[in-house]
Amino acid sequence: MRRAFFLFFLSCAAGLAHIGSPDVFHEGSAGPYRMLVTVRPPAAVPGVAEIEIRSASPGVREVRIVPLPLTGAGAKFTPTPDVARRSQADPQFFTGSLWMMSAGSWQVRVKAEGPEGSGEMSVPVPTLPRTTQDMQFTLGLVLFALMLVLGMGIVSIIGAGAREGQLEPGQSPSERHIRRSRVLMGATAGLVLLALVLGNEWWKLEAGAYARFIYKPLQLAPSLEPDGHLVLRLNDPGWLRSRGIDDLIPDHGHLMHLFVLRIPEMDRIFHLHPQQIEAGVFEHRLPAIPAGRYQLFADIVHASGLPETLTAEIDLPAIPGQPLTGDDSSGEGAGISRTDFSQATNSAVLPDGGRLVWERESEPLRTKRPTWFRFRVEDSDGRPAQDLELYMGMPGHAAFVRTDRSVFAHVHPSGSVPMAALSIVDPHAGHNMHTASRPSTISFPYGFPQPGDYRIFVQVKRAGRVQTGAFDARVTP
């Protein structure tokens, strides 16, 4: 009961697994209905997740939502779903709230009803307790006043009982009764004070227990070997006992996606895929890299479907390295100190002479607003590119990075959900990506969690070569 009272006052505001970018975005199909689902997980667990659903298919009559564990026996027993509220202003927009009762990997199951029947889709959601919040001042003031009233009431009742409880009606208390009343009132006041002190200590213990429950990401310790190998060691600072460093599963064919970003200018980025040589230890022979300080963002997915992004910084000398091979890639952009983020950057020249063009809307970018980021790929003659290929099973990849690196999100055309987590609820999740035609325009659904200046790296594969374009954006509250 005490724990429930404590958790009730915890924050339910904004780590996904992605650093500083907790909201989940996924575009998929619930049977015949195409939908973009946004899930804003609670910051404290148990807590309430906010759900937003936009149907791209007209005629959807009703949308129901329900939370379930992503894996285990609990994923097989569906409780009664809640009916999402339809917007009065937009009949294709639905909202709802769901309780997430424990930390770890969850899913939001969405069921749509319409003229073409019914359909379901599941969106994996990591629920990570990230913070606590102080009690509201006015509420604390009210509770403190009630505590004083109750304390004084208990002392007064004990005193009155000792002084007058055994007297006949109309009889005045004697000096002996008054002295006994005062002694008992003093003893009762001491007991009340002791109860308050012990209660405060209990509160601190509960707060400490929850502080240990707050999400602690795996730690990443990088080191550079003399032969140019980058070694990455994963360390568990302790969080859930169910999390390990030996339970990783491939995402897009790789156990780790490593983004190496030169800082503070953010002018060079490498997308690499280290190999695991033992549990919790990865290595990669670096390609040619200029000297500088680099921030590392390492994406991994656990067997439970829980994604994590690990971060570290490292100083690297100039490395001659080897040419990029396989799925490894690199990209360049202007240094952010020479960039005016108030001016829109709508195009990026690719190494082969082609261009990436951001089909940007005229409205300013706002926080907490799901947006389709559409990019058109042109060849060197300015015509829509006809030679696009899938890059690790996707038409493209994008990395959204705030200039202070407090936000990093690796996003695909299907959203921010890792394909490895999505495949747990839908083994054929990547099938459409492999068979669909590949037009020259690629879209990424995403919403910025914080205002500020961002750099967006967009990667596409043309004629067997991965190419990267860099774009800049300013986001307002």
C-alpha cells in the first residue's frame, strides 16, 4: 500500500531505448488499414502511456488498444482492450491511454474495425523507468496540514479521555485528572512524532528502492588497439536481473549498429557493424578515419525485444584503415559551427553527383509532433533516381542527432521500432520491405522530443554503394 502511494506521485512524462528520444513511432498495417502509431511511454513504471493513432485509410469506425508483454506467457492472454477516442476535428485520428505495469519489453496491440473488416497490428514498446518527480507543492502543503490536524487530534482525544473519560456528567476534573491528562498527551505526542520520523525513514527507503529500479543503460567502454581495431566492451551496471550482455539478437543482420560521429562539429559520420568475439565484447577494424574526438552510439537489441543505445566518447588518431566493405558506410557534412540552423537546408549533394532533396513542409518543426520526413533521390541529371537498392533490408536509414548529442534516434521508413523487436510479434514484418517496389522517394516517421538544433543523416543505397546526405533543422517547442 505504501509503495502504491509512493508510485502514484511519480512522473509520467517523457529512454526508449534511444538516448533522449523515448517516443515510439511505427507505421504499419492493421489488416487492410494503414496506420501510423505513436506511443509515448511513461517515465515512471507503473505509469500511463499516451497513444496516438492516425489512420491513412478512410472509413475506420473504431480502434481498440491494449497493452501486453512482448514475450512470455503474458503475451498470450489479452485483457479487455480500451476503445481509443476519435478526434472530433479529424475522424482519422484516435487517442488513448494505457497503463504499463512493469519495466521491460511491452507491446501495444491495435485492432481496427471498418468497412473492409477488422485487422490487428502490434507495436513493440520499451518501458523504462527513467526518473521520479517531486510531489506538487500545493498537494504537499495540503497533506502536511492534514498530518498536523490528525496528529493534534490524536493528542487531544487521548488527553480528553484521560481527563474527563471517567467523570460523571457535570463533574469537573480534579488536579490529579489534569496531571494525568498532560502526562498522557505528552507521551502520545512523542509517539506521534516517533511515528512520523519512522514514516519518513520508510519513505526514504521506498524512494531509494525505486531509485535502484530506475533504468541504467549498459555501459560502453571503447579502446583502440595498435593494429587499428576498435574494441568495445559492454558492462552491466545492474538494473533488471533479466537483462544480460549475452542475449543479443541480430537487427538487420547485425548484432550491433555503431554510429561513429566526429564531435563537436558533427561533420563526419560512420555507420559500422562490429563483430561479437565473446559475450559483451565487440571489435571492428576501422576504415580510414580522420583524427578527432568521436561520439559512439551503439544500437543493440536483447532477445526480449528490448532495444538499447549505448554511448561513449573516444579520441582517435588519423587511421589509414581499409576501404569500407559490406554494410559499412560513411558520410560528410559541413561543421555545425559554420551552419545557420535558422535557414532550412533542403538538399544534399551525394558523392556520385546526385542529390537528396528534403521535401520539407512550410510549417516550422515542433516538438512532440509526429512528422513524415520525405526525401527524394535524384541522379546527376536531376531526374528521379532509378537505381535505388535496399540497404540492410530497408529503402533507407536515418539518424536524428541533436547538436548537443542528448538526442539520438536511428529511424527506418517503418519508424523507430527495431526490426528485431518487430519480428517477435510479426515474423513476416520485413517481408513487405523486401518485395515492395522502391520509388525514388523515401519517408521516415519521427517526432522530436526536445527543441533545439538537429542534424539529420539520411542513408540510401544506389548501384551497390551506400551514400549519406546531411540536413539541418531547428525545432521549436
